[in-house]
Amino acid sequence: MNSNKLVDNPDAVYVVETEGERTIIIELKVDPKDLGKVIGRQGRTAKALRTLLSAAATKIGKRAVLEIIE
């Protein structure tokens, strides 16, 4: 296991992007064993991912929503 990876099973990562007029919805699904790592302690990793997505979306004048699917 490489400690630099966010997930242990990258082949089980699925990302679906749905773009609307003002909003981009990113659905993220990972292996159930990796779910805790993606969410992080007290949701810190998920919050960081959402912050990055929001910053990128703001640059193109949109709002981003990250949904982590169980």
C-alpha cells in the first residue's frame, strides 16, 4: 500500500459529472473499504475536495456540488 494514495482500490473509483446551467454536480463512488479515507476524519478530506471543486467551478462562473455515493 502506498500511503500517498487517497484510495487503495483506484479501479473502483467512478466519477459522474452532470452539468447544468449554473451548477455542476460531481458524483463520486469508491470501494466501500475506501469510503472512510475519502470522507476523512470529521469529514476533513471531503470538505477539502469540495473546496477545490468550488474554487475550480467559480473560475468558470458556476457552483459545484460533490456527492459521495455509498
